[in-house]
Amino acid sequence: MTSTVPAVGTRTAQSDNLQAVLLDMDGTLVDTEGFWWDAEVEAFAKLGHALDDSWRDVVVGGPMSRSAGFLIEATGADITLPELTVLLNDAFEDRISRALPLMPGAARLLAELSAHEVPTALVSASHRRIIDRVLESLGAHHFALTVAGDEVQRTKPHPDPYLHAAARLGADPARCAVVEDTATGVAAAEAAGCQVVAVPSVAPIAPSPGRTVVSSLEEVDLPFLRALIRL
């Protein structure tokens, strides 16, 4: 598993405007969106069903309950949502135990935020058991807070995870920069009133007011994030 995060720079005073950075996990920091789809294909193959590739855009970035529920309904598979959730988490965890590639620019961005002591949270629709495994590679020390999809009453695309993270960090959501890779995550962050950087991983995301779209995390650094919040 990838686990080395380089140290960078010298600490500088944090901008008064940027109060926190809130980061999605799958497809944003770690290259795992394909892992989830592969896990879903594998699980349904064992149940005797083939998944249509067009469904991938439907389930990407969503909470387990929505994605798994959609696939059960679409295939007519004889399995309950709780049973499928266990199968999918098991299959995904098996994959990340063998390899967990970081997205280009992720290690550098995390190191930069840590070096400048910017309050940073990991906000994911993945369950706690998955986040804790991924943190072994990302480095838990980079995050003041982590929020899992099974720890909030309503996860993405609802704003609750980002509102919860901002509140726990004592930050105004409007002064938080969020980095997301899917339309579901972007919708959650925008509903929370945050400034959003979209780095599309599977499906395109269009620019809009209050949203900046880039092609890679390599385009994102601390000055870039601070500039989003300046009034």
C-alpha cells in the first residue's frame, strides 16, 4: 500500500479567509472509484447477474445505501441491502489491502496543508471501516477530523456531512474549500454553502458559480484554495 507522504515547506500564517479544507476520499485522494465498481460487478456476478456499464455513472460517488439499493432493484437480485453492503465492503477492503494508489497531487497537497497547519477534514460517503483502512496509507495525522457515511443521518448528496465537518472544526461553511470528484459530492458541498473544487474522476462536471473545475489535484495548492475564499 502507498504510505509515504513527503514533507514540504515551512509553516506560514494561515489566511483569515480560508478557515478549513474539506476533502472527499474515493476518486479525490485515492484512485478507488474503479475499485468500487469492480467490487459491485464481482458481487453481482456471484449472485448470477451482470451489471450494465451505463449504471456506473448512476452509482458513482453515492452512499452505499443508494448505490447498492439501485443495483438490487435494477438486477432483481435476491439479496437484502444489509447483506450486499457487507459483501461490497469486504470486496473493496480486499482490493485496497493489495494496492491503494493515490491520485496525482494528493500526497503533495496533504503535506502542504499539514505544513501550514490548515484545519483539514476527510469527508467521505464510505463507511468507517473503509476510511480507517485508507487512513493507514493517507496518514491520519493529516486530518483534524474524519467523517464517514455511516456516521451521519443523511450522507451525500445531502449537505449534512460537510455541515458537520465545518461545525466540528469551528469553521463557517462559506469559508471552507471542498475538493470533490463526483456530482453527488459537489451537490453536498454546494448545499452546505462551501466553495467547491471539482476534480472529475469518472463523469464530467460542468463549471458553475461558486464551483471551480480542474483536471487534476496537481493544479490545486494552498494559494489556489485561499484564492477561492477571498471576498
